[in-house]
Amino acid sequence: MSENSKTLVVPLRDAWKAAPARRAKVAMNILRAFARRHGKAPYVKISPAVAQKIWERGIRHPPRRIKVVLEKEEDTVYVRLEGEAVEEKEE
């Protein structure tokens, strides 16, 4: 783990206050706001694995919490699942 990354548990319980047909969408917005606040960057990129984890039980039953890794690069925060393989960037 690099010095610009940290592992956090994101509470998604507030998504359950939304209408059942909107819960997973609200959970994604909660995750994005959490990453923006804790990563201290204006842009957030969420990996497809995180999105799939939130949506795996459908729109009505997102998880109550999710453990993710936030990695910051310049003005962008990348969100990925803990244990998810990191893609190497070619420069």
C-alpha cells in the first residue's frame, strides 16, 4: 500500500432511508461523497468491481457497509475494493 492510499469502511446505511427503487443509486452517491470528503480531491473514479459489489443484490438491497481502498493521485481519488488487483499504468 502506498503512502497515498488508505483502507476505509464506508457506511452505506443512509441509502436504506431512500425509496427501495433508488437505494443502490443513493449508495453510489454516498460512496462518491465519502471518497471526495476523505480523499480531499474534487474528482472520484470508482472501479467497476466496487459498483458491481453495490449492485450485486439489485437496486433494492445494497450492502449496509463496504470496505474500500482510496488512492489519491493529484486531484483524483480512485476507489477500489480491498484486495482488488491494481492495474499498472503505462506512461
